[in-house]
Amino acid sequence: MRTCCALILSCLFVAGGLFPSVAYCCSVAFSHLTVRLQPEEQQLTATARLGLASVGADQDCRLSLSPQAHIEHLTANNIPLTYRFDAGRLSFLLPTAQKDMPEIVLSYRIRYDDPLPQTTIGVEDPSFGVGATIGAQGAYLSPSTAWYPQSGLPQGPISLRIEGPVGFYGVTSGRLGDYGTADGTSFIEWKVDASRDPLALAAGYYQVFSDQLGDIQVLAFLGSQNAALASTYLDPTKKYLRFFQRLLGPYPYEKFAVVENFLPTGYGLPSWTLLGSHIISLPFIPHTSLPHELVHSWFGNVVGVDYATGNWAEGLTSYLSDYLLKEQLSEGHGRDYRLKLLRDYASLVSADDDYPLEAFVSRRSKTDQAIGYGKSAMVFHMLRRKIGEEGFWDGLRGVVAEGRGQRFSWSDLQRIFEQASNTDLTDFFDQWIYRSGAARLSFEDVRVVDTGAGREVRGVVVQTGLPFALKLALQLKTEAGLVERCMAVDGDRTSFVFRTDAPVLKLVGDPGIDIFRTFLPAELPATINDLRASTNLLVVVPAPDDPLFLASHDLLLGLQQQGAEVIDWASFVAEQATGRDLLFVGAPSPSVRSATGLSHLQAGEGWFRWRGVRYQDLDHSLFVSEKTAETGRVVALFHPLSASAAQAVARKISHYGRYSHLVFRGGANLYKATGDPVAQGFSVDLGSGQFSEPVR
Ligand SMILES: [Zn+2]
């Protein structure tokens, strides 16, 4: 997802729209909440003063509150009410005399003790299964836990005072008010405008840092260990806010806060982001995850997602942040990023697992990421090329203007982009949003013909599988330079004729990597993602008493290959390699290297050589993933020079999914690269520039 990242951070923007709500017959015009967090008791106690409006005809009122709540008392205009509280639904009848805007006071306490995960290695669920927890490590209450009373309808302004032990501060949406410590209690106040979605809350022993960009509060809530990073986040926040406001219009919230979390999350919430402690200290996060979460303020948060018709916001956000910042560096960086998206799709999505973008809701696997983030980003790239810069950016600003406070579907986006560009996009959306798959393109019957008046390159563009309607760029490399032209491709076979005077060398299809297309396995370099996706992996590890054995377990956990067949070196025979993907852990013997196609590797007990450098310190380790030219099978080797080197990197390997070759010293990466594919892609070598017979 991020080319400069060693770690891939999964993002989840968290809104209430994913969760069903029950029917309610009163709405909340305003709320004043006082919430006291008690980490030692793993609970909160709260008092909510609510102004009600639109009470049902029978004075019947229903609110939702966490099913784990214990109601302590409930009054209307100071008169105790009888109520029922069942399965998270609080029902009560208001006395007739109190029909007009009664003020309800509700006191309650809730214990939140979701167990924390034993390990987060290889866990794809971005929430790690934690919906709500309060403890000494901090607190996180997701928007779906109803930690305060909610009507299920858009709710009026909320003023919130969060109290806790000294130094324990809570963060939520809205504008920061007063905060401090008095009488042995820390407090912090937030004011939230009318909100469509329920609020999340995070808390911890934070130091509070604040800055300002115009009226926007720029905040960081960091634990003492990461407090020194405050300016590392506040300055880029201001820089990217300026950048995205130029593109998308005014930032839609009162503040943006970077908040540290005890779980390794990458959440984007309305006006704040919740980043795990280890993640927040990684040097690239202020320039990768941070801009991504900022863009979610516009797409995903202020303009919500109608999940029933597909989540378009992750792809759009990825395109506008992760991708666009690369494109800003250079066209080459942008092209490389697009190539990686296509390679991810080809290596991570099998035909059986594929689904159309309208079915993407959230990321639960690498497949989801390759489709819901990667393919979706490429679709926005193709849309931008189809309707032009003006139509695209006007359309995006139109989406923000019309969608504020709404939940938008793909068809809402289609309508607005059609208006902005005056273009019918029915076919485009039909094939890219409501159909699965990617274009599979190749050349056939390409030949160079002497016409007497010059040269013609003739051939056919073939689409395998259900064809797409595309505008395809063809590039001809000639002795006089590069020539490019565009052609419409529609159907299984589209003939073309390319006229040129100079002797031709090579024909390349889609040279800019602007079309969402898939590759044959041999066109893909071997990567670590191939090991994750392998369905027949054979793992060869040292014996259980070998110091490297333990690290093998972490490695497989990270690769989500706990179920792979594992044997030890002593029992491995070359015949077992037939038809299998292979992963070796430890020093490879010469016979194994030659039997498995790794004979070019220079490595042995206590050393290895990589790109001309010999590594022999105990903290060095090597990871190599390659493909055999004949079968396309993956052969990988993890060769750490000591048990401690192995443990330092074993669980990290899976984060380098797009790479083929890695060298580490301790836990630090020294070298990373993606290898070359064994076969050429969508191109034809036309050799010496002479006229030719048809080539396939
Ligand atoms: Zn995201």
C-alpha cells in the first residue's frame, strides 16, 4: 500500500454506519455527558442530561445504551421514571404533563473488559477483536458500543466532560475545550456539533500538544515515551491540511488530533486518528498513514458510506493520499505505485476469491485490501483519465458539497461525476464497480509490414475472459525514439495498425500502467505475498531443539501459514519439492540449493553474500523469495545468522509483502528489493527493426 513503508498499516475509518440500529421514537436535541473513566475497575460511570424532541405519540421513548450498562437512576424534569432496560434498549413512558422537551437525567455505569489479544502478529482484523475496553493501559470504546445513550437518529450537539485519574485524558470527536487536573482528577471537555454517527472514545495517560491552522485545532495526545514526536505530527498535519484543502475545499471539522493507542490500530475517526504506540514511532507514518487519515475526514467521515452498496471511500482515500503523494514526487513514482497495485491484485486475488467493488465493505484480508483499496484506487485513476482533471476535481468537490452529513453510494458518485464532466459513465461504472475482475490483455499476430510508403506495425489486442471497454495506449520503441498512440479496445480481439517511418524495436501495451489489468503468474516477480497466498506451501525448518525453530513459528504466524506442512531439514528430500511452494529456514546445504533452483545463492553456515557484500555478523539475516522459470513455483529462504537475529525479524517479514529480497541487521532493514519477473508482460520485442513474419 505504501511504497516507502517497511510496515503496511491497515487503515479502518470507523463510522457507525456498519452497525444496525433499532427503531426509536424520540430524538435527542442535545446531550450533556459527564463520563468518569475508572481504569482500575475497568468501568465508566456517567451522567447524561438529555434534551428530548419528537417524542412518540404515546409519550413512549426508547434509547440505546450498551447492554452491559447498569442503570442507576432515570428522571424526567427531576421526577423519577419507571423504565425497562433490555438487551441494550432503554424504554420508558414520559408523563403527559412533560410532553414538551423534557430534560432526562440518566445515571449509569458500564464495565468494559474485552480481553486484549495475546498476539497481533498476522491478525488481519484491524480492531484485533477489541470493541470496548477500559484498563490501566488505556481505554478504547468503539462507536458501536453505545457507551452513551443514543436515539439512533442524527443527534443534536453533545458537550462532554471526561474525567479520570491524574494524567488520564479522553479524546473523541469535536472541539477541545478546557482540560487540566483539579482535586486529584484530570478532566477534559469536548463540544461536538450535531452528529450523524455515534462517537468513539479513546483515553490514556497522555501529554497534550496543541497548535492551530486558522480555526482548526491541530492536536496530539501522546504517551510519555512518544511525547518527543509531537512536532513530527503537528507540522505535517498542518502541511497536509493545506495541501488537501487546496484540492478538496475547506477541512470539514474543528480539529484534527493524532492520538496514541495501546493496540496497533490505524483508525481514522471523524477529526482524529488513533495510531498504535509502535506504529506512531515509525518515521514514515507522518507521511503515509497521517495524510491517509486526513483524507478520510472528507471521504468516509463527513461524507459517509452507504455500506449496503459498497465502500468506495477506502479506494478514493488511498488514491488521493498514498498514491497522489507519490505522483507529486514524479510520474515515475506514480507509475511504480500503480504497478504495485496491479501486482498485488494479481498475486493476492484468485478467481474464486474475486468480487466486484460494490461488495467491498471493509478490510478483513489481503484479498480485501487488493480489491477494496488497490483496485478501487485504480478505478479512480481511470476515471480521472477518462473525464479529465477538471471534471475529476470538480466532481470530488461536488461529492463533498452534496454528501456532507449523508451516506453516499457508488451511484451517488457516478451521478456527481457525470454532472461535473458532462459524460455518461454508465458503462464505466458497470464494468468496474458492478463486475469483478481485471482486464487481461495480450498481443497476437504482431508483425512489421513494408507498405512501400513506410512501415506498419499490425497486430491484434486480445482480451481473455469477459472483455472490458478501454482506451489503451500503445507505445512503439523505434530507432528514432518513442511514439505513442491511443486506441479504443472493446471485445475479444481488436486489430490495430501503427504507422511509422523509423525501424521499430518493441511494442508495449499500456506503458504508463494506467489500466487495471491482471498478469500471468510468470509476469509477476516472486514476493513474500506469494508465500502468504500459497495453498501448498512446504516449510522446511531446523529440528525442534535448534535455536532457529522458535523463530520459524513466528514467521509462519506472520505469513498466516500456521496450517502449512512443516518438516525438518533431516527429513527433506528433493522429490518433495515437486509442484510445491517451498520455504526453507536456516542455512541451505549445496545439495538443497541445487535441487530447488537456489544454486546461485551464496550462503552457508554463519554467512551469506548478497549483491557483492558478505554478511557474517550474528545479527544479520537474509530473506530471498524467487520463482522457478519452468513451473512458476516460489522458493524462499530465511537465513538468519543467529537465533536472536531470527527473532528480531521473523514476525516482521510478512510486512514486506511486496518485496522479494531482504537483508536485516537485528530488527533494522538494510536492503529491500523486488525481483524481476521471469517473463515479459504486455509487450512484443520486434527485434532488429527488420520486417518480420507474424510473431506470437
Ligand atoms: Zn483508510
